[in-house]
Amino acid sequence: MAATALLRDRERPSGERMPHSLRLLGGATLVGPAGPVAGVAAQRRRLALLALLAVARDATLSRDKAVAYLWPEADAERARHNLAVALHALRGALGERALVSSGDDLRLDRDLVACDVVDFEQALDRGALDHAVALYGGPFLDGVHLGADSAEFDRWADAERSRLAGRYASALERVADERAARGAPREAADAWRRLAALDPYSGRAALGLMRALERLGDRAGAIQHARVHTALLREDLEAEPDREVTALAEQLRGASSSPVPAAVLRGPAGPSAADGPAGQVLRALDERYAVGRVVDEGKVVTIYEARDTRGGHDVSLHVLNPRIAGIGGLDRFRRVLERVARLAESHVVPVSDVGAAGDALYYASPRTPGSLTLRERLQRERPLPVDEALGIARDVALALAHAHERDVHHGDLRPKHVVLAGGTAMLAGLGVVEALGASGGGGPGGTGVTIGAPAYLSPEQLTGEGTPDARSDVYGFGCVLYETLAGELPFGTDRFSSISRKLSQAAPSLRTIRESVPEALDQVVRKCLARTPADRYRTGSELRDALEGVARGT
């Protein structure tokens, strides 16, 4: 970095330490002349103090602000003592002159402690876009959270993370436009590729990369990116891509002479099952099922319309991705799904058949004509009327209560697994995560395979701290009910900041968005969304009882 390089080449006055570098983009690391600094100065809260100083205007921060961010729960005397101890440790590592006290203000000497965030923003301000883009090593303070006792710091870090990522995205887009105007399409595509990696949900980034690849003559690559982008939106956010992305992909498919995947952007009105990559598996099912169109395609399960030729009734056929299905094994899959098949609750979508076909596992469930998923309902209207949302929630809670009492969990509760039919709601997909021998978030003791949409997974599933249980289902339920009532997810959809907020912030109140939500229902949702599992409802039965109390107005 420029400031660090200049200082490294300059002789320092006698007794003064050589410069240090504070790296906050992509994590939090303090680096000295001999390499990363360890010990007391590298403790998380002390690095957080350095981050506050480095990013503050003129690198100056009042002591009151510092203790408010870092020790808000401590009394004034204890907080000031903690700050003094932290400053002493940092001065021991950086040198006395690195941290300057002036009355109540603290200042970081940027000539002695260079910071990548400062260098990044200065490069942007002077228009050195290439240098700025090269400096961005990842999200600000990525993975650094101080927890509930310093929630104000985590909120500040989250806001800075979003702000800096936004500046980086704007710089990348400008670089891409400049390269395209200069006649350097490959470099433009590289910039769009980095932008798409930064925000894989962005339709603008997807469209930019697709157009750049088209200009390079790589139509197949553009179509493949559209497929990945679409699959990610559907799997993680249960959303559809922008129309422009879909239209360009279809246009490229029509113009391409290269062999491209036939299943690109396959949706509910897509081609028949025989055209898909699972065609060989499905042909092995011909004696039992007449398989029709694809209803939904995810990274774990592809669902087909089918008819049971033995029973003569319509079913939804769930065929698991062979790569994932092989993890748990057929015996485990059968054992868990047969437990699900024994559930006798009208709000649980039953399992009617479990088996293997070729290299894939499958299970079947009855298909109700005229049904739709809660995701499809929310795509038509959001938010839903409070009474309707509460009715759906009570039905799903009944399903969870029945399942949890029989030691069956979901692990991947989200709107596409809630089926609406005949004025009632039913829960589908119970037991699949356990049947595959995977944890919903790749937690310890599992396979390391992540199953589920991050937007709906609990904090412990995202961090891998513990095995998903009934309380994880309660958290997913809270996300679904919040979205149904608010029309949006509780922690947003940005890939980085939403996870950060889940791990560091309390759930927002629904009543700040929609005053018509009863206070009692808001409290139920907030308890479901508690960061710590012990602070949530322990089972679906407790959740059911709480919702019944809301319905009775008690």
C-alpha cells in the first residue's frame, strides 16, 4: 500500500517503531515489520478499537464514543478502565506515538499505522480506480462480530461494510465501462465477473457479465452464468431473475450454434423431464411413474409432476441430486423418510413412497390440484393480510408440533415448503436434511454439505455451531412469518450484510414496518428470531401454544 511503502523506505527517528498496517478489508489483521501481530494487541475488541479510529473522520474518536461502541453494558468507571487497558496494550505493540490523546479525543497517527480502508477510499477519491479495486480484499471486518454486549459496534460495522461494498461495486462497474469503451472486452468481462461474485443476486451484474461474454463470442458462458444466477436466486431467495436476464439468455440460446445446457432457466413451464440431466434416472422409474414436467429445480431436489401408474393418482416426485443423495446412503434415507411417512397430521404433506432409481434417491407425495406454495402466493401479493398470515402460521406450527413430538425435524423451512390448498396450509420437506445425513448449515458431525437457503437458516446453522434441531426450525418459521407479514426478509437479502446482521443484531420489530401487526404477534416472531437458540421456543408445541394465545387475543 502506498502509505506503508513510503514509510518502510524512510528511516525512523531513534526509538520510534517502524510502521504497521491495519488490514480491515476481508477480516481484521494488524501487521508489523516482522509479519502479523499476535498477543494482546490482536484481541478482537482491541482490533475493533483500531478499526473505529482508522475509519473515523480525521482518525479521531472521543473516549465516550469508544466506550459506547465497545463496552456499552459496563458502568462508566469500568468502561473507562477497559479502554485504558486496551490503549496501553495497543501502544505497547504500535509505539507510544501511534495513538495520540488530546483531552477526551483519541487519534490514530496514519503515518505510523496505515490502513487498507483509508488507502482504498483515497484511491477512489482521486479516481485511481484500478488501484482501489486491487486494494479491496473482501468485505469490511468480514467475520468480526463482538456479540450482543456490543451490538452498537456490530451495527456500525455492518453499515460500513455495506457502504464500502457499494463503493467497490460502483468502481468495478466504472472499470468495466471504461474497458469496454477502450476496446478491451476481456478486461471488461473480468470486472463484471468480480462484480457478479460480489453480489451474485444482482440482476444488473448478471446482465453486465452476460453482455460482456457475448461480446467476447462466449455465448455458452453467458447462458451458463444466467443458469447459475437463476438457480442461486431460486435456491437462496426463492426469487425469479430479472426479465432482462431471462430474455437475453433465451435470445442467446436461439442464436447460439454451440451446444449449451437444455435446462437453462427451466421453470414451471419448462421442458419435459426427459430433456433434463436426470433423464436416465427418470426412465428407470417408468414402470412405477409416468413422469411429466419439472415443477421446481434446486441444488438438492428436482420436483416433477408424475402419475402413480399402480395407484392411478397424481403425485409430486422428488428426485435428489445424485451427488448429494449418495452422502447419506439409501438405508438412512429410507429410515428417516419412513418416519416422516408415519406422521398423521393433516397439516403435513405426507410421503407416499421412498426408493432409489439408478444413482438417485426419490420420494413421492400426493399432489393436490389447485395448490400453490407460499412462495408463489407471496410473488402475487406481499405482504399478506394479518389474519391470513396468522392462519397459515398456526397451520405450520401444528405440523411442526406434531413432527417435533415424534423427533422429526425440518432443517430447511422456507416459503416453498409451505403448500396452500383448500384454505389450509401444509408443511412439506420434513426430514429431508436429516435423511441426507447433512446439517442444514454444514455443522459439526454432518457432512459439510450445506442444505437450505441462507436467508432462512438459523445463526447456528450458518456458523456450524451445533446440529439443527427443533429450535432451528422455529427460527426458520420466524423468517417465513416475518416475510409473510412484512413483505420482506427480517435481515435483508444482501449476501454479506444479511448474514452479519443475523449473527450480531436482534431481529427488527414488525411494528416498525407495519403497525397493524398485533404486539403479541410481533413478540412471537421476535422470540422465534432470537440469535441464541435457548431464547427461542424450544419446540413446535410451544410455538403452537403461543400462536393460539395470539389468536385468542390473550
